[in-house]
Amino acid sequence: MDRISKIRRSAIMSRIRGRGNERTEKNIIDLFRHIGVKGWRRHVTIHFPKSSSPKSKSSDEIVFKSKVRPDFIFPKLKITLFVDGCFWHGCPKCYRLPKSRKKFWSMKIQRNRERDRFQSYSLRRMGWRVIRVRECSLLPKRAEATAKRLKRLISSQ
């Protein structure tokens, strides 16, 4: 049982800011160096044109932002790369629904997936190629296959 009220706990938690997925992004950078891929930039904001597309809202009517910050972009090739955490993006192999607040978490993950689809759709409409890599594909036993896949996808442009 929490000694702090729900309202106070919410206020405390709202002040915590994420630091991104630094470890997985560092793993991707190491892969880029290993396979000799250059020309990438990190965390560049891309703005979408104004859209009244029905895809711009989640199933619970939350409007998605009209911009995106991919983890990596290759500006000359117009390629974006997202490194998706298995928990936050609902990896079919790794994700386990928490035992408490099941409704909240299932809606949160569903909304994240819908936002991912909206962002990918919007980027493709703007002429960008979208690559998504899951956190679990960077584990040592899968890293080599992921490196080959990334090299093939990036050098095919």
C-alpha cells in the first residue's frame, strides 16, 4: 500500500522525464560502426503537413502530434530508423501485460502502436523510407542478423 495519495503520487511521477532508449541506441551505433554504415543523424525532428486523416487520432480520440523524432535518420537517403523498446511498443515475442492496472497498460500500449502506425504512414507519404528495429533484435544472439538486415536495407537505396 502506498503511503502517498494517488493525486500526490501522480504529481511526483509527472515530473520524471525519460532519457530515451540510450542503451539500445548505443547498440545500434555500434552496429553501424561494425558494418560501416555512415551518414546518419540522431533525433532530428520531422514535421508532417497538416492532415485531417482519420489515422491522426488514436482509438480513444487522442490526437497525435504533427511531428516525429526518429531515433536515427539518413537525410541523403531519406531513411528513418526507429528503435522500439519491447515493452513500450508491445513486441509480440517479449511483451507481458503487467498484473496491475491492466486496462491502463493495454490502452497505453495500443495507443503507442497506433501512434507508430500513424508516424510510419505519414513519413512514407512524405517520401521517407521507415525501418523499425525492436530492442530484442539487438540481443547478442540476434545482433549479427540485425546488422546484415540493416546493411541490406540502408545500402539498397
